[in-house]
Amino acid sequence: MSVEFVISPKSLDDSALLVSNCAFHPHEPVLACAVQGGPVRLYQQPDAVGSIVPLSKWKETVFNPVSTQYPVSDASCLQWDSALVWDADKKPSPLVQRFTDADRIDDVFWISATRLAFYSRDQTDGIIRICQIGRENPIMALVHGNSINSVRWNGQVNLLASVSSFVTKGMGHVMLQIWSPDQNDPIKTLIQKQSEVRCIDWLTRENGADQPLLVVGGCADGSTIVWNLNDKGNSHKRLDDGHYAAITDLCFSPNRRWLASIDRDGQLIVRLAEDWRKVYETKTVASNCQRALSWSGSSDKLAIVNARYQVFLVEIIHRSTLDPKQSST
């Protein structure tokens, strides 16, 4: 069985849409796109066995998640879960909850069916706020200590990771902290001399008790750093092959097989998480989005948002070794 990576020849840009963020549903072949001006568009893949359907041909549903009482110009992040803050079935406005004690939100994560965590990169003290559906104000605050570059939630071990960069005596440093959402203090803190880390993600393999718990970060110098949280010391490794510009986003596929990363110049790289070997590489349009990448729940589709507010789709095709038309990467 060989694997082929195919990038969709068409994108939602064909409809002159300006997409600021996108997120695949964790289980269904549905892509949510936040469009400038407030609306959210849902795209559902039609049934098509053995063929690729361009994203522009997916079934579209449009709804306005925020009423005119709360006008917005853009949505900085989208996340799916079984409990939604925006409920598309509610009329006339699907807005379920609006948190009043919040600055600009750069990213949000569901940490349970009724709780979510969010943060703002504009805060110099780096506060992660925990909110409860049904309560207007945050119920808990985790103080990172520096302006946060990235936060990611690991639902398998119920932990948050946050990372920041700072300069001491002319040297760049990175601070990675691991949090339990039920404790005010971090359960682990790692500080090291390192180029700025702008994005992180978790890797938890099957039989997690027997496998290392990893956090991977994308750096401003184009390298990728891998922390092993099981080690008592500051164990890490660097991957220097691939990017030549600052990595703006990276994420693992839900099946934990692939690691996708994209840099400021639009270079997209997909690696095998097993040994970090590159298996696919292509050049897209420059990307400055903090959350530019989103994997489908089936781990065979990767959505990309670039600096021109376009959405592209990379699909992974599995071909039999007996298929004469196969082309592996």
C-alpha cells in the first residue's frame, strides 16, 4: 500500500471568500470556515468513492453565529465539540454564550463538554482563562508569566501546554509549562536557550503509559524542537531539515501518524511522526496565520489557510501496490 499526497486544484477563493480560520469536525467530513465579517460557513464533503472532489464543490451551509447586537469583523479561532457555544439550530441568533470578561482571544480549546480554555497573546503576563458554559466570567486563571505564543490541549492525558519566548542577557530563551486545569500552578516547567517557539502540539501514542509523552514546537529559525516530558531532565531534540523561515503552525493528525508544519513563506511539510522523516513537501502562498492547519478526523485531509484568506485542501490517497496508476511520495 503506497501513499500519495494530492493538493486540491481549486479552493474557496474561487468564490471570493475571505477566510480567516478553519477547523475540521473531529469525526465528520465537515469543514467550518470563519469568513471575514462574522459568518461561519460549513462545507460537507459529498460521497465520492475513489475520486477527489474539489473543496469548492462541497455542500455549503451558511449561518451567522453572532447577532447584530454583537457585531464582529473577524473570528480569530474556531473549535468543534459536542457542546457548542454557537448553535446553528437556534433562531434567530445561534449565540449560546458570550463571555464578558475577555480581551482579544487568540485561541480556544474545549477541555470538557462544558468547559473551555482561551488566551490572548497581547497579555504580557500570559494568562490562560478557564470558562464554564452558563457562567459569564472565567472560573479559573492560569498565570504563565510571560506573553504566551501558543497553547494546546491534550484530551488523552487532560493537560494543557503553554509556551513563551523571552530574552535574558541578550540570549533568547523558551519556557514550556504543563498544566492540569484543576491546579493553579504548573506541574512541569522547562526553560532553555532556544530560538523563539511560535506554535506547539502534543503527540500521545497508543498505549500512552508505555510511550513517551511529547510536545513538539515550531521555531522562528525554521527548526522543529521535540520535548520528551517523561524524562526528569530537559530532554529534547531538534529537527533542522526542512523549513528556512519561521514556522507559523504545526499539528499532528488525529491518528498520530502525520505531523504537518507550515512556515511564513508558505512551505508545507508533512512528516511521519514515527521517525520524523519527510514524506511530502510543497510551496503554497505565504502564511502568517497562527492556526493555519487543520486535520480531518479521518486523518486523510489537511486544510490550509494562507495570508490571502484562501483555503486549500491536501488529500492523502492510499493506493494498492498493484494499481498501475499509483504514484508514491
